[in-house]
Amino acid sequence: MKHDFARHGHSPCSNPQVRAWVQETAELTQPDRIFWCDGSDAERDALNAEAVRQGTLITLNQDRLPGCYYHRSHPNDVARVEQCTYICSESEVDAGPTNNWAEPKAMRAKLLALAKDSMTGRTMFVVPYLMGPASSPLSKVGFEITDSIYVVLNMRIMARIGKVAGKHLGDSPDFNRGLHCLLDLNPERRFICHFPERNEIISVGSGYGGNALLGKKCLALRIASVLGRKEGWLAEHMLILGVESPTGEKTFVAAAFPSQCGKTNFAMMVPPAGFDGWKVWTVGDDIAWMKPGPDGRLYAINPEAGYFGVAPGTNAKTNPNAMRTIQRDTIFTNVALKPDGTVWWEGHDDPPPAECLDWQGRPWTPNSKEKAAHPNSRFTAPMANNPMLAPEADQPEGVPIDAIIFGGRRPTTVPLVLEAFNWSHGVFLGATMGSETTAASSGTVGQIRRDPMAMLPFCGYNMGRYFRHWLDMRKAIKFPPRVFNVNWFRQDADGQFLWPGFGQNMRVLQWIIARCRGRASAQETPLGWMPLIEDFNLAGLANFPAGNLERLQAINPDEWRREILQQDELFMKLYQFLPKEMIFQRELLVARL
Ligand code: OXD
Ligand code: MN
């Protein structure tokens, strides 16, 4: 196996800029070996074998889970770390009041000092990768240098890696430089830093997904949002799905939800009973790059090639397509390991195993006090495994977007669905969205964390200017998508969810699509256009009490007075850079209410 490992990885990319940077980085980090990834299946097999030999991966039951492996991360390294994430733009104003900023020269010097000699005795992997379909004008090339074999194996699922990237780049100097060093995983030496003017990322001290798979949050959102503003497109924290009607008509939708709102489930939704002939196709589950096309519509690509999904709560009811997707060629991180070499997590279809090893490798039984799987445990799975992967997902031109949806987790105040009056009102809906914090994430229940367009942790520049960019995009899109606001999480006075969610969200999608196609009527309300109750398809929805739809759509003036005051907190923070339109939209809302 060692021999196999050594046999691969010896065909460096011919781009002179890439070679010079790799050489320079090797001189700095002093690895024993340099391994250039080519993306082949043989290489994957060799890397898997080497990772197992090192103990980084555990081979799962290959009869039940072919091609699947198991990984435990360091217990202090299990999530994104916003407090250690920096935008190192030349000017602090460019990072804006919602990002951590560090002076780029000083931060670079500090990071390079940490990286110095850090790969001695180790292998330095060079991963050429392409974000987006081959030969798409929207795609971008990155190179990640990393000393983590786990990162390489995840990157090859999450992005198109190897020759395809080198081919896309040619001799151009236009690629993202990403340096990732594990160091000793000491949280004191953990920094995820973005240098937008240099198109560069340096991430040290963490091996966890969002901090270490540099193509995902770092390049495809933080750096790409800066590139998008400069080049006239949008890099968004959005899923993309296509709804096919029984007549074969396809409508594509992009949707933004903050983390932990069931985004992957929505992206992979299966229409419920009664929707015969309807299909939902997945283009992407996390990120959308959107640019006006020659026909005046907005086109979107999914820059990724896989899903990095939260495992707990994933089951045949919440996400049957994800369950099918993760049956092979998947890396499971921080879930529970069963004695038969399969995996389990809280909310799995299978009952809790009588015994297993928890995410830290400790014996676990159903009597244990702690959870078997970490709440942020993950599966990394190729999108090609998804039985409902949209055939258009590889289309270089992307898919035309007819609706943009903004959602959040709001137990009160926000209706199930409404449509914006126009584009700038839609931008206001996105700018003011947020989620109620759950006890688990913050210790405070009932606080609304504002998360504009679900981009608060991911916008690589000043959020006020980001709203300006959204407003300005209208001029470049002749046929703009309609904008909607949804909330699956509204509760009654007893804390019971009013809406069943999951597959039943298809009913909301059906109304949204009918609106886009000019087929559904709506009523004007102070908040936006809302479905007429008699127009909304509730046929066959079991156990749905009469009057629940009215409760879901109710506008409570007291709640809205509070809401507007809370929205002001974010606006105050951004005031200096806030487009006037946002203030006008606020005033109009107050007047309507
Ligand atoms: C993610 C996130 O992991 O949004 O996708 O946190
Ligand atoms: Mn995400």
C-alpha cells in the first residue's frame, strides 16, 4: 500500500505561477514529500489505504457501506470558528463592521511564521480544484496546499479536482492560493484568514470541514463574494433546486437559510403523497453562484460537487435522498461507530444500538448521558450519488432562476410564506432575515440572530456594500426572479409547530412556482403578497387542524413592532454603509402596518 501511495502524485501542474508558489510554500513548510493530486480513482484508493494505515480513517463495513470510511476529529475541532475567522483586506472599512478584520501584512507574517517548518516529516499535498462545472465561464480554479490527507479526501468529494482544474486554468495567473496547515490543532493557534485583494486563503490549526476545505466557505463564499461584486455576479449561501411538474415543466429556485434550518433536506426534498408526477431535482445544497445570462435571466451554478451535510436528524423521513446518497463512497465524521462497522447518529432510522463507540471513541450505550454522535457530525458524499441530482447540475451555463427564497427559524412573527412586492423589497426581506437562537447553540432562547441572506459568517466584505451590490444587480437582470420569504418553524402558544415541514414544504413551493408562472392569485398585505387561503393546496394533508393556515399566516401588530425595533439593531451597526433603500423599505413597512 505504501508503494501505491508513493507511485501516485508525481505529475505537477505545468502552470509556472502555480509551480513557483508550490515551490515557495515547500521551502517555507519543509515537507518530506510533495504529492500532486490528479483526481484519479487509483489515487483515491491509494490515499484511502494510506489514511487507514495512519489511523486517520477507519474502513467501514464494505458489504453494507461500499467505499465508505470513518473519521474522528480532535474533540476541540468540530465546527467552524467565527471568532478565529478574519477578512484581511487592506482597509478595515472593506471588511465592514460584521467581520473580524486584521491588518494583512502583520497577519500574513504571523501565519507564515506559524507555517514555517510545520510540514517537516510530513507530506505536503497539492490539490488543484475547480469550483463549478468544467468549461463553465462561471467556474473558478483554486489550489489547496495541505498537510491533511483527510482534507484531500474530502476535497475530492466536495470539488472537481485534479486535471480538470489545470486544464481550466491553462497558463493564467488567475487562481486562488490556499494554504492549510494542521499545526498542533491548538485553538490558540487557529486562524482562518482571507486576503481578498490577493485571492489568497491561509488556514492554520484546524482540520474541520468549513475551516479546512478551502474551496467551500472560504473560496466559494468569502472570496467569491468579493470577486462577484467586482465582476457583476452573486456568490450566495443558497441551495438550488428544480421543480418538475407532471407536464414536464421545470422551474429552478435558489434558497438561503441560516445554518441548522434544514437546508440540505429542502434541497433534496421528495414531494409527498398526492403530488403524483411532481419531482424535485437537486442542483446544489449549500452554495450558488449567480450571474445574469445573455437572455436577461439570472443563471446559477452550484460550485461544489458533493454534500457536507449534518448527520444527526437525517433519516428516511427527513431526507430519503440523502440516505440513499450516503450508502457508498462517503466519509462519516464524528458520528457513532457500531460493532458491525456501520454508523449511527441521533435521529437515525435504526434504533439506538445496544452498544457502540461514540464520536470520541468511548463505549456508548443507550443509557449513556452524552450523545453518541456529535451534534455537528457530518457526511461527505458525492452529489453524483444523489438519485435526484438534476441533469443540469453539470451544465456550463447553469440553470435559470425564477424564484429566490429567504427563510429562517422563527417561532413567532414571520408567516409561512409571502412574496416581496419587488426586487428592492426582496433585498430588504433578505437583509432582515434571522433565526431564533436555540438553547443548544447559545444558552439563550428567544434571541433573534440577524443573518442577512444567511451570509453573516460568509460575506467577505462590508455587509452594507453587499446590500448595495444586491440592489445594483437589478439593473443587470432584465427578468429578475421573484423573491419570497418562508418560515417552516412557526409555533402555536403551546410551542407546537404549526406546519409539518419536510416533504410538505412542497405545498409552499407549489404556490411559489404558480406565482412565478403567473398562475396563482394573491392578496396584498402589509408584509407582502400572501396566498389566498382557498388557493393554497392543503388537499390530502392529514392531521392539519382547521385554522392552522390562518395562524401560520397571521400578522400580529405587537410582534411586528418588536420585530422592527430588533431589525434596527443590525441597521444601526451598518448605518454608515447602509443603502438608503433599506431605510425607505423600513419606513414603508412601518407605514403599511
Ligand atoms: C455549513 C454551514 O456547514 O452553513 O454549511 O455551517
Ligand atoms: Mn452552509
